[in-house]
Amino acid sequence: MFCAVYLGFTPRLASESNDSAENRLEKIRNLIEASKFSIHDLSRCQARTAGEHFRLNMPFELGIDFGCRQYFGDGREQKKFLILEAKKYRYQAALSDISGCDISAYGDDEQKAPQKALKNVRNWLVSEANSEKVGAARIWGAYSDFQEWYWEKKLAEGADEEEIREYPTSELLSEMFIWNESGRPV
């Protein structure tokens, strides 16, 4: 999300509205139809412990996006996707139908994966969306600045550390825009 915001894009998330009366799948479908660019991270589909169910939301949403591109018309055939995965060919075990697609792997090293994922998103936005050619290292450094700013802001608003970690993604995204529009303070 941060990389997209930094490069001038507006990430759209189903969680941007928390109205329990809204059908989540309908929200996702509407966002997919309205978006020219989509990022799908398949790495979160894996169960982490024995007996845990693996998550199929991202592959399902990717399928909806492929269908939108293929069948919806109205210019949607020009949609662009970035498919991310931690391990380059792991997705083929469960989703072999997309084995002809270029998947961007970022590794499963917990220390290096976030930077590598950011680099993949940056490179894709530069090549497919003609975004500003800012280096991934600069964006990563700005993300560190943002995290510090965000943390201090939330503490000043009276939040505790646990609360800050549990804020909804939509609020974090909103704060990214505020930080960006405020001149990216450090």
C-alpha cells in the first residue's frame, strides 16, 4: 500500500468501508471493476500451523479479476495485474491454471521479504503504470519515516502500542495519504 501511495496511486480495499450490512464480495467486485491496476498477493494462502485452514480469498479475487478483464468489456481488457508470491512456483500446486503468468516472487525471509515485495510493486508500477522512477531504496526509507511519524501521531492521540497495531487497514491507508499530502515529514 505504501509504495502505491508514495508513487501517487490510490489503493482501494474492501475494508475501506466497515458497514456490516454491505456484502463484502459485492464490494470486492465493484472495486475490481473500477480498477485499472490490481495487485494480488498469493503468499497469504498458506496455512501456518497444522490443522489451520489455508486462505483462498486472494486466488478467488484474482479469478474475479481475470474474469472482469476477459468478459466485462468497456476497456477492462486493458487491466493490468501484479501477482505476488513468496516462493516463485509454490502457487502452481493449487493454482496451476495461471502457470503461464509471470509471478513476482519476493522470498519468505521475514527480514528481506517486505523490501523485496516493495521493490516488485515499484518495478511493476514503473513498467505498467508509467509511474515516477523513484528508487525502491528511497521508498523503503520513506516508509521508515512514515512508520515513525504514524507511531508518534497515534501515541499523541492517546493510543497505546497494542491499539496502534490493531487499527484497521483503512485508517492506516488514510494516514499514509495525510503523511504524503503533508510533505512527507520526518
